[in-house]
Amino acid sequence: MSEQSTIRVAPSGLLRSVATLVAIGTFLTFTNPFGATTGLPVWGAFAYWIGLVGIGWLGGPVFGAAVRRVAPQLPEIWNTAIATAFVAVIVWLTILLVQLVIVRDPVPMSYWPRLYVLVAGISAAVAMIGWLVERAFAGPPGAVTHAPASGAAAKPVRFMERLPPKLKGAVIYAISAEDHYLKLHTSKGTDLILMRLSDAIAELEGLEGAQTHRSWWVARDAVESARREGDRMVLVVKGGVEAPVSRPNVRPLRDAGWY
């Protein structure tokens, strides 16, 4: 089953991404790591750094999704590390090309390995900043969405408008966050959209569900069973999906009758 990314960005998420990119680009412009932009005017240095950071910012989720497709059981930390290494290759090649074609000052081949290590270090730092931003705006664990009260008229669920064409009319079982993307688990299969989980949860009001984990929202009616794995609780959702329950949410969900 294919997982094609549908580019539907929540406005607040887009603004945060742009603000973060501009902040990182500005910082690198004035700190000039490794003297990379020495001799360039400020606007030229800013364009140089914002371009490289932008490649990494956009490439990270793409490579992350590709790695996840090939090795779905890989721990997220390793997924991020591999994706960052691939992003560093793209940025490294971009620098070599810019130096050769635009600056007309080719990087000596003897310096290529060191350049890649430096690029990989900056790429890892940018990936960490992205993770921190995502974490800061992810919203508190345990956010709950509600179905209309008994007898009340049902209101349209705004999030349903974001479903990709192949999932239109599907029942949403769960939503999991993967880098900058959300993976939709539904009665018609899965797909990816570009959005933040906190923004999605705000639009899921009207469906009975809960944020069981920092990176998961689950529809209550989709839960088939629950089991413990050591000190962890896992919800088995329709379609064979297994959603983790973070420790602070174990008791509230149990008290609410989820399991």
C-alpha cells in the first residue's frame, strides 16, 4: 500500500517552520561557520545559508519517510540518524556544485571528507532544533476530543476535509506523527499528510478520541484490545495498528473505560 505525501500544511505550522528557518539562517549568516561565506555580502550569505538549511529542513522528512518505508521496525532515533546522513550528502553535493559553478572556486578533493563531516554536524544540529520545535508545540499529552452529546446535532469534523482523495469517506482509526508528517490509519488504508499533531487534534473535535502518546491520537471506537509490555501499555487498533500509551495517560484512559 503506497504512502504518498499530500502537501496540506496547517497555517500555524507553516509559520513556525518559516520562522525557525529564518532564525537558523540568520544565526549562521552572522556566525559564518568555518568561514564558508567570507567575502560575501550579508544578503548573499543569508541566501547561501537559508538555501542549505532549507534543503535539510525539507529533505529530512522525505528521507525519514523513505527509511521508515524500507525499515518500519527501526527505532525512531536510528531513522532520524540515517535520514540526517542522507540529507548531509545532498547538502554536501550542493556546496560542491555551488563552489564549482557559481563561486568558481572548486573545493579541493582532499577537503571533501572533512567538508562532509562538517556538513553532517550542522545537519544534525538543525535536525535537533527541528525536533525541539516539534516537541515544544506538540501540545500536552492526553488531549481529548469529544463526540457530540447524546441527542445533540452532529457538527462537521474539520479534519475530514484534509483527507487525501483516496481516503475520502474513510473512518479514522488513529493518527501518528512521523517527523513533520502525520500518518493516517483509516478504514481505507493509510496515507501521509504534512501537518502537526497538535493542529490535527484541534480539528478532530467531534470524534471521540484521545492523544494516547505525544505522537499518537486514537479514536476510541477503533480500539479492539489493550495489553501491557513490561511497564508500557499498548492499544491494538483496527487494521492491526498498535498505538503506545504514555505513562501519564495510562490511568486517565483506564478510568475513562478505554480498557
